Amino acid sequence: MPASGLRTVTPDASTTYILEAEGPGGTKEASERVTENPRTVSATTSPTDGELFSKNIKDVFFDYNKSNIRSDAVSATERDASFL
């Protein structure tokens, strides 16, 4: 093996790697354990922003020439604000 460098490893199970270095100053040993954590892939996908918006935001209607929120739209307005 060369005296220096990099090595990429891709273990399929938890593995302990041992490194030995030897030179004029003596010998040194070090070890490192690489733990394999298998990923679980979810079959479901996250909803898009558009899907979340259309599911959670409800229309609020105003009376003609009025700017106040009607009493029947207060709860929808509060839910919209909470989502946003």
C-alpha cells in the first residue's frame, strides 16, 4: 500500500477497519468502526405545495361592496391563517 492516500469503502454490514503505521519512530495502530444503517424507503411521496394549499386553504367570500369578513367565513379565515 502507498504511504498516504484515500480509500473509499462501501461496506454492506457494520465493519471495523484497522490502520497500522510503521516508521522510524515506531509503530502505531488505530481502528474505526463503520456502522451500516440500512435505509427504509417509504412508498408514499410527500404532497406538493399546490396539493397542500388546495387541501388546506378555503375561499372566503365578502358581501357586495363590503370589506368586513362575514360571520360564516370567520372559521375558514382562522384555519387559512393558521396553515399559512
